[in-house]
Amino acid sequence: MTAHDVRVSGTGKLAYEDAQRSSRRLDDPAILALARRLVVFNVAGEQIATLMDLARKGIPTLTSAEVVQRVTSYNPDCFWAIAHRDRFDINAPVGEGYVSFLPLTKQGLSQLLDGTLDRRNPPLSVISAQHEKPAGIYVWHVYAPGQLAAAVPLIVQKMWSLHRQDVDIYSWSINGEAARFVEGFGMRLAPKLAGSTAPQFHLFRRSMTRHQETTFCAMPGRQSPEPYISVRVARTIDDFMRAAVIRGAVFIGEQKCPYDEEFDGNDFTATHLIGYVGNEPAGCLRIRYFSDFAKLERLVVRREFRSSGLARKLVDSGVEFCRTKGYTRMCTYAQKRLVKFWNKCGFSVSDTARELVFSDFDYVEMVCDTSRAVGTISFETDPYVVIRPEGSWQETGILERSKARGASRPSAEGVAA
């Protein structure tokens, strides 16, 4: 767990209010001025235990010092002590608070987000060594009462050394005050993986400098990180309704397409990708499958988001999705006025391309020939991967987790085959 002392947000009010008033992020150099009267430093095992004993008075559920010492012995960057500068003695350093982290491997981050990571006693196999670049950094514990709270950005800056500068930071707050504290430094509720049993984390995004991401499994929350682009496979009626509303607004509202021609009877035999800008559904794409090619169609982006780059991201995501399914040829019927856009996405008009006219627009056939993706889903793929939610083949699925219950066959006892 991430254990925040409730006093961090109460007596640390100055740091929170200043950060919120100035809208300063953790990576804003100006915010480091808040910590000018503080120092941060690494400590030895006994001092870890002493600091955790102090923290445990306000955080009874804190994990054991032995666990934190074991993790910090493996990677010393996992634990940082905090002290007031005017009380600090380099010959006998004594911490007054601390922040601890879990720099996670790709497997560890995956387990964190799907709820399977033991956050009280994490195995060293999911923690990155000091010289390794982690897939994500989890704020494990925070005990920083009073003005010590202002040291949190300073410690985070130290974590962002050269090989970690584009690594995202995750945090889970035990109460609303702690949540407001981290939000004051620019952290926002992260998209939660479908089927995840983990709590909803706060996220400080550094991995995408243009705030663009392709993920087929993340559903933006009500307070997702500041606008970045994400793509999700539609899996529910609510998801499909998002796509239907977007298509209705653009194709029917703007392009005057008749309803029966827009919703043509193919929607429930297709895959739909929905594009988000922040947590706002802003565009969509439909994919249908045939014997030797997949067809990308019904690409649309709402008017107010057409300069966001979402259209290109939807097409790129659609092509990658089809490649993962094993397709090497994708086609589209592009409006002639949009041929240059599709060219930029890797599609071309061949010498034998056919032309079409329907729903009052002229179209031309365009093709993208590519290779199968690494990790293509095939008959040889692990069956537990095959039964994962569509598009989330890299994440442990809900059916896969159910195997821990074993085969009790509750409704089949005594029933003949």
C-alpha cells in the first residue's frame, strides 16, 4: 500500500496550497523552492526502522521494517529520509520523515495495475535494480508531517535520474486529504485497467512527452491525467454508444448521411476502437475482418479534437490491432479528399484500385501491406492469452485469474455429458 500520514495534508497545508495555487507540477523546477529549508538523504537499516516506528504511530497498518530494509538493500534508491536543514548534521544524520518507492519492472507494473502485486511484501523479482530503468515508479510509503511535505518534489526529482527521466510515477492515497495533496503537485487519477482488482491510482505521466498513448485496455476515469490520447477497444454497450454518438454527430449531423446508411447492419460484427482525449470520447474507428484482409472504416473525430492527432493514432492503433491478429493486409475506402491523410498512415492507392460512390461521397480503395506483429495471436499462443479480453492480450485476464479456484464444476455434479 501507499501509506500517507494524515498529517501530511493537514499540517503540510502550505506546500499543498502553494502547489495548487500555482498549478505547479512535480517536474516544475520552481516548486523545488518549497524545499529550500529541507534536506533529503539515504539512510541505513537501523534508521529505516526508527523512522518507520515514528510513522507507525499514525499509520498502524504500515508494513514491517524488515520488508522495507530488504527492498532498500536491493535498491538503495527505494528509501529517502527527510530532515530540516537547520537540524541536519552530516556526521550524524537523523531523519524526521521519509518517502519510499518501488521502482517496478514491466512485470511488477503490470501486477500493480491489475491488483495482483503484494504491495505489503513485494518480491525482489518485480523491483528494478539501481542501474536498471524501471517500467514505473510506485510511491510506496509517505511519512512527511508538517513542512516536511514540501520535500516530496525534491525526492521525486532525485528519482528522475537520467535513466528514469521518462518514467511515470504512481501513487495510492489512503484518504481524501492525501489525494488532494498529490493532486496539488499535478498527479491525476490514472485510467483503470478493465477487470482490475487494484484501487484507482494517481498518476504523474512522464513517459509520453506529447501526452499520447495507445492502450487497448485502459478506461479513462472521471479525472484522468491532463489531456493525452488513448485508444480503447469497445467491449460494452456503453462503449458502443460512445462510438454511435460520435458517428451520429459527424456523419449524420455534419455530412448529412442518412441514418440507415450510417448504421448499415455491420456494427455488431465488427471491432470498434474508441479514441479519447483526456477522459473525453473524441473519435472512433470500425474494423471488419475477411479471409485475407481486414478493413478499417468509419474513421471519425469530433470537430473540436481534429487538431489533436487522434485520427492518426486511431489508424495506427487499428493497423497494430490487426497485425496482432495476424493480418498483413489492411484496406480502407477513403474519401478522395482524404487520400493524403491515409498516405501518411501507410496506405496507398494501387494501379488497380477501385473507386466507389456511396452516401454522397466519392471514395477510392487504399491498401496497407505490412508484416505480422511480434506476438501475433495464433493457434500456438498460450490458451490463457487467447481467452483474455480482446486487445488486452498483454495483461492477465479475469478468466486467467479464476484458475486459482480450481475445477470444482459446481453446476455439473451428477449431470451426464
